[in-house]
Amino acid sequence: MRCFSILAFWCAVLLLPAAARAQFDETETALMHHIDAYQEEALDLLERTVNVNSGSSNVEGVHQVGEIFKAEFDALGLETRWGVGGGAHCAGHLIARHAGNAGPHLLLIGHLDTVFEPDSPFQEYEKIDDVTVRGPGVTDMKGGIVMIVLALKAFEAAGVLDDLNVTVILIGDEEKTCRPIEKARAELVAAGKEADVALAFENGDDDPGTAVISRRGWIQWTVRVKGTPAHSSLIFRDDIGAGAAYEVARILSAFYEELQHEEYLTFNPGIVLAGTEADYAWDRDAGTASGKLNIVAENAVAVGDLRVLSPEQGIRVQAAMQRIVASSLPRTSAEITFEESYPPMAPTEGNRRLLGLYDQVSRDLDLGPVEAVNPRNAGAADISFVAGHVDMALDGLGLLGSGRHTVEEIADLRTLPTQTKRAALLMYRLMQGE
């Protein structure tokens, strides 16, 4: 929960002296004015989109939300289309393009889907008080997309949209990525290769004093174990051995003992199954196991994720895990496989420079300094697919709140104008070559 961080932020803002920056130029002043003027429209857009279920598996709902945002981009004169994404059972991606006359090519990234499927009890936008709303995806991340629309409307009203060279890509399967992942993210990677700067509107760690210049990569691992089936009274005999259940337990325990202290590394076995039969199906996020209490387990499977800050760390840790898996208990065998899903986003000098520009914007707005978030507090996100292709990348720019991925997901509406102003002024200053 980040309520304390946001409360501290607002207390600090109220105590700040007036205008640290000597003067905003005419366009910057106009951008801020129009962001304030469009707040009611932005809140209406947020409510309309949150009230449409767009769980990752609800392809129709994801498309419906995308069409609402598509209409907003169309009205602004952007060229819009639906990208194919991962395939027939995936929603695809909404892409909007405006070829401006000046400045670097900016890539703005968001996602349309949420973790709340149609069978979730959490389905509706609810006003808690004048500054707080609850709803599925209100911060993660329909609020961030509303910020993108709001910023672009302000650019149009201020007369500088024609100069803005921008591509917006709204991913349809961020919360549950379609396979093969190379196909599911092909258009995002292509957009990254054409852009100079990537800005992503996730809500980061919901702290207005931080932004994301690095994210850990996400790798799925699967351990499969074979044992010798027999009556349970024969377990540990030389010709029977330890069985699959003890072997998978040994492997997981060794992972914990040997690797837990490495900086920025986490590895979590999310599902563990053992029995006469045991298997896991990725497409259902579920597994099955069967057997009897008096039979030595013949099969076991453990499925988890591995999060690393760099490709080098990933290679080293995977080698250690393979070594552990290979040291099998008697009469057992095991193998481990890895599937890289999200690459790491390295903390490059370009990203640090972009953070510096964002920090200056925040200070100029009397919203306080912004520093880099600890990578342990930043999960995998789509910006990682493009971070290696652009000169600079920054994430965590979205609407702030708390409780994402839970039925207590809330947004602090006071951060809608402040976060949008920070992002819009950053975009404008990038246009000016700062």
C-alpha cells in the first residue's frame, strides 16, 4: 500500500513555496491550463473505460475499451489501427501515430487489459470520496491511458500537437501475455526501433517521488521430476530411491539456500505438484495431480518465475539452477527449462538523463524531486521490450493510488492533473531539444 507516500507527497506540496521556476513559457502555461480545464472530461473517460470489463481473456472487452480510446485519438487527428498481437485468441494492440514536425519521436506505452476477468466480483467504478475512486484497472492502467489522452488534448488546445512526433501503443495482453511472445510483442518492438524516447504510463510503485529507469526481466522456469513408483513402504530402498516429491522438495530448498541472497534476484515457485501423475498447463494457469497416499510419487512439477536485473545475471543464475537440478536424489531424475518472457530494462545513462529532465519538471511545478525507484519495487512491464532500442526510457508516469491487482485498487484523483502536467511538460521540453 502506498497511501502514506501519497499523503506525504501532498503534505510536502502544501508546504512548498510558490513557483520554484522563474517563469514557464507561453506554451507550457497553456498546456497546464488546458490539463486543468479538461479534468471533468478525463474523469468521465476514466469511469467509462473502467466500467467495461477488459480482463486479458475477455478479447471482446479489451477491444471495446480500445475502441473508446481509439475514438479519442481519431478525434485528435492521429492515424489509428489495430495491431495483430499474439494471434486469433488475443486482443491485439491499439496503435495511434502522429508524424509531427519537430523533436524526437516519442513512444507512449500503455495497456488495455486488467487482471480482473468477467467472473471477478470487482467490476465497477466507485466513487469513495471527492479525491478517491475504486475500480478494476483504475490505476493499472486505464488511468495512465486517460493521462495520455489528456496530455494530447492539451497539446492540441495549446496549438503544438502538429509539432509532436508521437506513437501511442496500447497493449491488449500485458497482464497475461499471449504466446509465442515474440509474435505478441513484435509490433511493440518495431515501434521501439523507430522511436527515440519511450515513456510508459504504468503507476510504478505508486510513489510520486519516484520513477522507473530500470526493471527486472521476467523468466518462467519449469522443473519436471521423475521418480520410481512403488509401494510407499519401500521408499528409500536402494532400488526405489527417494521419489519425485522429495526430489522436487530438494531442488526448491537448494534454490532457496544458494540463491536467496543475490542482489535484485527473486525466484518464486508459484505452483508445485507431485503424485503418480502431475502436470501443469500454462494456458489455464492450472495443474493437476493424482495418486494415492501409499504410492511413491512418480512425477512432480514446479513452475515459477525468475526476476533478474541484467541478461548477465540471468545467464549466471540459470546455470546455477541447472547445476542444482542435476544433482538428483537416488533413483530420480529432473530437468529444468526456461522461457524468457520479459527482458530486463537496464539503468542506462540515457534513462538517468531522462529521469533528470523529469525531476526538473517536477521541481519546476513545485511537486518535489523524483528519484529512481528500487528495481525490486518495479515488476516486469512492456517498456522493457523497447528500452534497448531507444536512446532514453522512463516508466512509472501514470495515475497513482494503491491496491493494484486487488479488489481494493484505488486511485488518488489529485494526482491526475499533477502527473499529467509532469508528463506533458516533459514531452514538450523533449520537443524543444532539452
